[in-house]
Amino acid sequence: MEPITTDRESLKDRVYSTIRDAIVMGELVPGSRHSVYQLAEKLNVSRTPVREALLKLADQGMVEFQRNRGVVILATTIHDLEEVFSLRLLLEVPATFRAVRLMTPARLDELRTALDDLKETAESPEPTAKEHLERDARFHRVLLEASGNLRLVNIVDTMRDVQMVRGVWTAGTTRDLSTIWEEHSKVFRCAERGDAHGAARAMADHISGTARLLLGQEVGMHGTESTFELPWIDLFTSGIDPASGTAPASDEPPAPGADPA
């Protein structure tokens, strides 16, 4: 981490972002112990914004305060990954549907730029993991912001951070960057033509597919990813509309004595 030089107004956010990025990218490794004083000295700031940043990260499950022993960087378990992707599935799919319904030309241009940036990384001869992850996250963030729910955007950002703390991604292992770009491109093409249902389905496929690959990697069973399935995925594979969460009307008559729906 480099010393921070910025105005007082944005200092709190800068300290939080710097420490979070250091955790996500592995500079502050899981299990390592740190003091507020040491981190403040390294960042060349007072202890107050560092303490506030660490409290926020503790609420997000990325660090843990231990009495008289400082703060410990927490590891992400396979169960954590499963929960993270389940939450992303439940949040991002309907948010994608709403985002496409509310999409403005300006927002679509912003989403196109994010997709182009991701393609640039995919075509780079020496792409870095940090660059790819940041541009991938940017695409999702722009799309989710179009839904109008900024709390949801922040929650999903936190979920992605938890995933990255474990230091796992599928790029270069179980799929290449061009495949990842194509999955995002499919979402964009649906958004471009105003197909909210198609965009939601493409997002569901992207998130659940990524989850299967990562969980397969993490348990050391490469090639058996199809056996891993997320909890809640049945919402999107049993005829329930991924956008509204409602099931299609049944063709069968109600049972005798049953209350009408």
C-alpha cells in the first residue's frame, strides 16, 4: 500500500478503498494480523479514518477485530463463495431486468464503453488479474446502477470483494477471457435491443456458470463442474420468471375445496 495524499473530505473513502483493495488483491493476506497504528503509519494518515475503514470492512466480513491483538484479515471459505454467488443470483438477475427496462441512451453508451474496455483486456497479450477484475466489476456496476437501486450496487460490490479475497477466478483456468467477454456481450446485446427478459436470463447463466466453475476449482474436481449447483438456482430453472420471481399460471384446476389463488 502506498501513502495516501488527498483532501480531508475524501480521505475516509480513500483509506477504505486502499485497504479493501489491498485485501482483495492479496497484499494483506488472509490470516495476517495488523494494528490500526501500523496501517495508519504506512498510509501516512491519522488513525481515525483507518479505524473507520476497518470497522466497515468488519461489517462486511473481510476482517475481524480481536481484543488487544489488532485486526485479522479473514479467509473466504467455499461455503462463503456458495453464499456469495447465491446472493448475486438473487439480486443481479431481477436488477438486470429492471435496468434494461429503465435503460437510457446515455447509460447504454456507458455500458458499451465498459464492455469495450473488458474486450480490450481480453485481447491484451499480457492482461493482469487486477485489470480484468476491475473492468469486469465495472460492467456489472454500470448495469446495476441503471436499475436505480444504489444500495443493491453497493451490496453486490461487497459480495464481489468477498469472492476476490479468496483469490480465485476462472480466467485462464477453466475458461479464457474471450469466453468471459462473450458472456457479458450477450447481456449487453439483449440490453441494446430492449430485451429485459433475455438480459436477465443471460445474467443468470453467467453468474451460475461462473459459480459452478469456481466451486469445482476450489474442491479440486476440475471437469466435474456440472455437478455443482447453486442453492436458489431452481428459481431460474423451474419455469419461474427470473425477473419477477413469479411462476406461470397452472393449467390444472384447483383441488376441491381449495381457495382460489
